[in-house]
Amino acid sequence: MSDTSRDLVRELLAQSLKAWKLTGDVRRADDGSILIMCDARQIGITPAPPDLPFRWTVKIDGRRRGAISLVAVLRQVRAALDPGYARSRVRVAVAPLVPS
């Protein structure tokens, strides 16, 4: 991942904290990972190695989880930092548009 891409991801995360009305700091670490410090919590985000089935690894409270997209990264970060965040899941099913 290029430095420009990592800077864009860092900026997306920084703007997301603002949108969620959370005060924190988002920066790139020396190893290229992205660190979020907010409410005495530290979250690390790194691109996953190419042999894994997901694109990102998110480390929260010492636990690593995979994320298949930036949307999944944002969901994990918000759930960790915003206790009032109501998760919602979408189910996609094959069904007729108009019930018979």
C-alpha cells in the first residue's frame, strides 16, 4: 500500500471520529500502521498480509480481528469507541419483488 493511500485512510478515520463526535488522534506509526487514540483506548490498523482472506487487521485491546473492507474497519472502530452505537446487520436474500 502506498504512502498516499495510507494518508487517505488516516484522513478518513480522522474525519470519521469528528462525524461521530469523538475526540481523538489518528496518526501513522513508524511501521506504516495507523494508530487511533481516543478515550484512553488505542486501536491499531494495518494492511493484512497477502495470504489472508481479508484486507485489514484491526487490533483493539490486544485482540486482532480481520476486516474485509474499510467499511468493516470503520464499523469495528466505532463499535469499540462509541458504546451507544447501535449495530445493524443487513441480510440479503433472493425473493420475488412482489410477494405472491
